[in-house]
Amino acid sequence: MVFTSTTFMFVFLPIVIGCYFLIRKKYRNVVLLTASLLFYAWGEPKYFYVMLLSITINYVSGLLIYNNKENPRKKKFFLILAISSNLGLLLFFKYANFFTDNINGLMSLMNLNYFIKLGKVHLPIGISFFTFQGLSYVIDVYRNTTGVQRSLLDLALFKALFPQLIAGPIVRYHDVEQEIHKREVTPDKVYYGFKRFVVGFGKKMLIANQMGEIADKVFAIPMPYLSTSVAWLGIICYTLQIYYDFSGYSDMAIGLGRVFGFTFLENFNYPYISKGIKEFWERWHISLSRWFRDYVYFPLGGSRVSKLKTYRNQMIVFLLSGFWHGASWNFVFWGIYHGFFIILERTPFNKFLNKLWKPLRHIYALLIITVGWVFFRAENLTLALKYIKRMFILTKPNNYFYLGLYLNNRVIVILIAAIIFSAPVVGKLKKILEARTEKRFVYELVYDFLLIGLFAVSIIRLSSTTYNPFIYFRF
């Protein structure tokens, strides 16, 4: 089940909210856990056991690590066992086919007749997210930076909590430890949560899906017929789609979390206003960036080592980040690509970059980011390179796939709106109006009415369209 489905919006969510607020407080965790397991099982009935196995592994591992805190060798052994078990699940379900296909390809090149036979291994939805959650929990217990959870039901709630289960943000146990046991649900929190959910819902339905539809059509054009102008339109639309899709789901997750009394950390902070790749990664998928920083980059030595080792550490992080996103050489190359520019911005090039006029720095960042998304979107590395070639080597439009075929007045308006709202214009307007206290009430009233309209239009769009992709299926 996903947030932008009629089943979730019209059946699941109203029932869960009704039960949650009607039942006594001491049973609310049971309601949330039951709803979360049902939420996952609805879309993944065959692989529901993977979620249960992951919960069990991390629950038992946490106890074993904590109970052996006076014995460093045993404590470390159980940590290694926990990490191996978590990564074993992820590697099998997400990467088994990738490794098998590449080994078989290598065997073919070497003219060897031995091939590994493995059927298609289905990717359980959200496994990348809940695996990283489990790893952060057992590592933090090992480091004594968080308490151990002795209640299986409470740990299961942390792992399976449906608002953030399949699309993030990656919530760490110590961020919600207190709220699992005791949380305050107030009208203000619920009100804010619903507003935040509506914003995310609108991002997904009215912008991400519209941009995605055009991007899909453009990337489906046979390469000989792809012109430069249409290629740029396709990747610009995808650049906007992936931002509004990812940030929209994060908004919905943060909003639903607040409705139920949980405070999830922000995950996107207007990444397309960045003036460098380093800044981009401080604003894009923040929970993932911090996860790699705390559990990979710092343990490797971070930047407290020599320059060469610092560069090595950064490249390892981005290589792993790319591989985390998908079992394809596209994603691996995308990670290396971003790692290269992160390293470049630690060299004397950064001094040159900082001296540039700010708009030029912004153009530099957007160009690198946009070209990088080609590797993220294309079916394979070869097509990605051919697509980029079309972007930068001028090719005339043709009579079959021309710019006007994809652009009409509605699309142009949405495209302009998507570009405008990828910057913090709403927040700046709010600050200006709030500075004038007599205008604050008017702002809040107008904003609420706009949200009601946004929600109504988004619901109409949900009910009337068949195009509603869930791009997290790849992760």
C-alpha cells in the first residue's frame, strides 16, 4: 500500500486515525503496530516474513549486545553478527540478481560454459530503509548512545511504523525512543501534521506525476529520434519529478508522524537552490546523508585523516550511496560521479568556485545535478551516455518527436510552478507577513483555504488518473 492510493486515502487512513484517537492511550501502540504490519502486508504479502525476520534479528541482537556490554569480545561478535544478518537480507533480495547477471556475463566473455542459475528475486518494498534503521539501532546500542529496547512490540513499532516504512525518512531509534513510550498528541500537532501531509500529497499528485509523465515519454523516444531540445525537456522534468516525489513522500511521512505524536527529522531542504554539490548533499535526502556520515564516513576516519584518505572515505561513501539506491551500474556510476565533485570541492577548485558570482555557482550546481539524474533515470549506462551526448551535441528537432508535442499551456504552467516552488518562496512570504503582526491572521486564513483547495484538486487528480508511479519500488 502507498500513500497516494485510493485504498489508503479513503479506507486505511480514516480507520486507523479513528481507532487511534478513540482507543485508550495505553493501547495506541498496539493500534499503530497492527496498522503498520497490515500496511506492509497489503502490498507485500509474500515477503511479509522478511519484515518480521528483520524485526526479530534486530530485537535479539540488541539484547545480546547489551547483555554482553561487560565482555567486549562477545559484544563485538554479536554486533558483527547483527550487521552481517541485516546486510545479508539486503544483499540477497536486492543484489542477488545483479551479482548473478554480472558473474554470468563475465563467464560468457571468458567463454566458460558454467553459469549460475537463479530465478528472479523480488525486491521487498522498503527493504533499503528498514535495513538501515535496524543497522543504526544495533550499532547505537553497541556504542551505548541509545538504550536497548526490551519490548518486542515497541521495537517492532519502531521498525514498522507505517508513515516512514517504505519511503523514509530513515528514522533512528534514539530520535523516537522517548516518543515510543510517551508522546503528547495535541490539536496543534495534529493540525500541523494534516497540513504537512496535504502539502506532500499535492507535491506528488499535481507536480511529480505531471513531470514524470513527460519524462517517461521523452526517455521512451528511440535515441535516433531524440533532439537536443526534447532531451533537455525530459531531464528537466525528471529533475523536478524526483524532487517533488521524494520530498512529497517525506512531507506526508513527517505529517502523519506528527498526527500520531512522532517528530521525524526534516529530509529535504530546497536542494535545488544549492551553489555547490557539497551543499546539495546537505539539503538532499538529509536522513540518508547523515546515516552514511555517522555509520560509514566517521568510522573510516572522516576528514580527521590525511587528504588522500579523506578523499578515499568520501568516495567510499558515495559509491555505497549509489549502490544503495539500486542494483545497477547506473547507480554505482551516479554515486562515483557525485563523489568526484564532492572531492573536487575540497581541492583549490573550491576557492575558485567561491569567488564566482552566486548565480554562476548556482548554474554550476544545477548543471552537475541535472546531468547526474540522467544516470539515475536511464535504463542502463550506455543509454545514459547516449542521452547526455544528445543534450550537449546539437541535434535538430524532427517531425515525429518535437517540443510542442509535450508542451501545452497546462504543462507550461505546472513546469513554471514546479521551478518556482523548488525555492523557499512560501517560507519567505510567510516571514514577511509574520513580521507584520496585523497580517499574520490573514496569511494563516488564506493559507488554510489554499490547502483545502490543494487537497480537493489532488483528490480529484488521484481519482481520475491511472498514472501514479511509485518510484521507490526501485529502492
